[in-house]
Amino acid sequence: MINQDRVVNEFLELVQIDSHSGKEGAVAKVLVKKLEELGLDVTVDDAGEKVGGETGNVIAKMKGTKSGPTILFSCHMDTVTPGEGIKPIIKDGVIYSDGTTILGGDDKAGIAAILEGIKFVKENNIEHSDVEVVFSIWEEGGLFGAKNLNTSKINAEYGFVLDSGGSPGEIIVTGPAQDKVNAKIIGKPAHAGVAPEEGVSAIMIAARAIDNMKLLRIDEETTANIGIISGGQATNIVAPEVTIKAESRSINEAKLNAQTAHMVEVFEKAAKDLGGKVEMDVERMYPAFNIDPEDEIVKKAQEVFGRMGIDSYTAATGGGSDTNILNGYGIKAINLGIGEKKPHTLEEHLHIKDLVDASRMVAELIKIFGE
């Protein structure tokens, strides 16, 4: 059986180590020590140097006791804000923060589960193939750790990312690609009371563009959103500049390309029609992934949950994760639910049962690929 007290205490320890994105140095140091104590070969890559963080991704390998497919477990070390000075509280089998911060279950619940799963395998002398572990940096806000992962250290055929809010049993097989779509609209300043007709309002250009843009839910596979608008100088000045940060997502690449092109076209047309200019910045942030529900990796996960007496189901997500990047590297990866409820909020919480089940899930996955 999974040692419940041990994995809970490990989780409580980890969430009390501050690790905002780009500031994962302290938790990385602790995790390197824990992995080495478990007998894994551990390295830290140079992703932190590339993105300006305190540390790189922590990469570890547990040498197999027998031949078989190499599998990878992955979680991210960073948390969103406010995530400093977390004080976890346990009430009725559920772990919360004290309400002034997030909890950090996203994604330290996954990290604790991986560590406990490996401990279980070792303590019970379970036969297994090679197992790799990646604890990535700076996942929140850009997947920067995974994007800069030293893949020469990775040999895995299959990947399991423990970073979804469903309870164990959830198998995410589909996730969208995302485009960043940012616009800098340039108008012409003028005195709004004396000679407004001499100006070109960047705000008016932005308003016209947004009014003519397809946004939010485009179809069952595609979304788009205007997230941030900033600009203007004063009420008596015709606004000379506006910046807009937006995005588009789809699990269908052709639809994503079409939606992004539409957004760019609408911005450009509005600027032209009203006498202004627009500078566009478009970037593909990460690729989509779509794993066949009949694929071996899904069947293995389903079999594991069957052994655990847990009903499993496949699902799609509208969010991005390191799963997208791993699939882009050619590692067939799925995202598994670990019970991180209401992440990114002060109401974030984690049921201890889910943490225990996630730990057993890791151990059973290691076991099944070694059979």
C-alpha cells in the first residue's frame, strides 16, 4: 500500500518551498537531493540560463531491472502567484492553503506522487524498465522549461504528465495548439478639444477591429480571446497608441491558422480604414496533440486504473501543458488527472485520497510497462 502519511508530508514540505516561475532554485535543489537519495541518476540542464531562471529542468533516470519501453513522468516545479509563504491546512481529508495564497498542488501534487510511486516500486522490488523523470521550470505562462528541455538526456517512448485537475482516472488525450496574437496599433495624437479631426484614434481602430472579430468560442475545436488592452495618454489627447494581447487556440491546425489569419486581417483592415497603422506579432506557442484512444499508452493507463478499481475516461482540454511540448518532441504523451482542484485560485485544494491514488497510479504504470 502507498504510505499515505509519507506522501502527504512530502507534499506539505514541497508546497512550503516558494517557487514562482523563474524562481525554482530552492525546490530544484531539494528535489535533486531526494532523487539522488532514491538512487536515480540526476542532472540539471541549462534551460534556466536560456530563459533567465534560477535553475534548469531537473532530469533523472531510474535504470530498469529488465528490458522494456522507457517511460517518462513529468511535472512542473513552478507555481503561479500568490505562492509565497504557503501555509497548508488539512481539514476533513482535504488539503487547503490558509486562504491568502494558492496551495501549489499545481503541480507539486504530481511531484509528490511521482516520488512516492518510485519509493513504492523500490521498496517492493517491482521489476521495471527504464524510468525517466523531468521536473520542469517555468511551465506557467509559457511552457519555457519544456521548450528548452535538453532532449539529448531523454530516451522515453511514452510520457505521462501529471498536471490535470480531474481525479485519477482522467486521461487527457487531446490538447490545442496556441497562437499568440499581439497588435500594436499606431494612430496620430491631436488635442481632443481643439483639433480632434487632425488625430487618428488608436482606440477607435482597436474598437472597430474587435467589433468585427470572431472571438471566444469559434467552434467545438477553436477559441480566441482578447486578453489585455492598454493605451492612451489623457482624455484631452486623441490616443496615439494601443497595445493588445490576444490568443487563438484549436486542436485543428488548419482552423487555428485560419482564425489567426482572420484576427490579423481584421486588425490590418481597421487600421487602414481609419488612417492608422498596426504592427502584428504572431507566434505559435505550442503544438496540438491528439492521441488515439486506442493507442497502447491509453490502453495501458486504462488497465492501470482498472487494476486500481477506478473508472477511467478519455477527455480533451482547452489548455496547454508540457504534454504539448513532449508530443512535439516525438514522445507520445498524455496528461493524467491528479486532483488539483481550483488551481490558480485562493480556493485551490487537494483531496488526500487523490494524492494517494495518484501515487499508486505512478507505481502501477511503472509496474505495467515492466511486465
